[in-house]
Amino acid sequence: MRFWIAILLVLICFGSFAQTQDSYEYQKEFTWGINKNTFGGLIGGFTFKKARKLENNRILQTYGLEIVNIKHPQEVRKPALLTNNLFIPGKINYLYSFRLQYGYDFILFKKAPQKGAEIKAVFAAGPSLGLISPYYVEYQPDNSNISNFAPYKEEILISSIYGPGRLFQGIGDSKFNLGFNVKAAINFELGTFKDQVTGFEAGFLLDAYTKKTDFLLNNTPYSVFPTLFLTVFYGSRK
């Protein structure tokens, strides 16, 4: 929690000194960003959002897509004994989430000429499509000198594992998991040019699914993911 508070304070302070070429008006914008959240890794995922102003000049109608990799909070990477390659002991499934979102951005503070940040209150919701994919490992079967790839299971000894499987290996064996997401956030736009958008968004997102996902052997499965997040974004407007 201290990490998130420190990040927000630094960026808010930076925003108060951000320079603009001039005051401006716009009707549409498109942004994409990199997401960090409490149910993700170093990079939680990627976001895309299209917005247009309504007749009320302080309200934007938004359409968004988030693609994230959801992780169990107890996942820990460790080096394999045979190769020193990092893998996650006990992990049996990935959960990739594709979140469609429809919502509104409410402009709380517009940029003043030559300084400041545009601040918006963000609300969005929509369906989520989860892909539950098996976690593959490379290991050495008993009485064999050749390594093999297989979904991780309890019968595979930790001492026989070389490392994780190939990137996106097992995606073809995925199972669908339907759900719903809702988001509330504060958006700080700090861009320095009229036709470009840069800034960050911080807030809370709830992602819930119809089925629980088993992430780790002999551990608690989850179907609901309450998440704090921070997204750094860039884009264009006109």
C-alpha cells in the first residue's frame, strides 16, 4: 500500500508542474497503456481506450479493452535445481483476462493555459472473458536422458524440472471462463502537446467469474479478484 501512495504523490506533484502549449478543446481521444496491479506480475497487462465527448463538454463516453495475466498472490518464481531457470513451483494454470468495458469519464478539472493536469473521474463496466491455460514445464522423465514438456502436476518431481514451458505453450488447451468487471478510477492527463495524451490512471477494479481457477496445487482457488491498479498511458486526441 505504501508503494501505491508514494507513486500517486510523486505523479500528482509532477502533474502540478506539467506544461502545456495552450488551452485547448478536443472531441475524441485514443489511448493505450501498461498496467500494474495487485493480482499481476511486474507488468500486469495492456489497456486500450477510445473516448468521445458528449454534448456536455465535461463528459466522455468510453469503450475499453484490457488484456491482463491474473496471478495467484502466493506465486513465487524459483530457480530449477538442474538448470537455474526460473519457474513457479506448484503452478498448474494461467488465467488470461480479456475485459471489455463501457463507461464514462467525468472531467473534474480542465487544464489551465500553460500549466496543470486534466483530472477525470472514471467509471466503466463490462463482460470479462477468461482463458484458463495449463502451466507447462520442461522436465526429465524417470529413466530418460531426454527432456519433455507437459502440464505441471503433482507427480512431476521438483528435482527433475528444467524450467517453464515455451511462451504461450498450452494456450490451445485453454478453457473459457465468463465473468464481469467494474472499474472506478482517477485519471491524470499530463500531456505537453495539444494532439497527444500522456498520463496515468489509478483506482480499483473488481473482476468476477462464474468458475473458480486453480492456480496452485493444494491452494485456494479464486473466482473474484478485487484489484488496485496503476496504468501509465499514451495516446492522441483531436
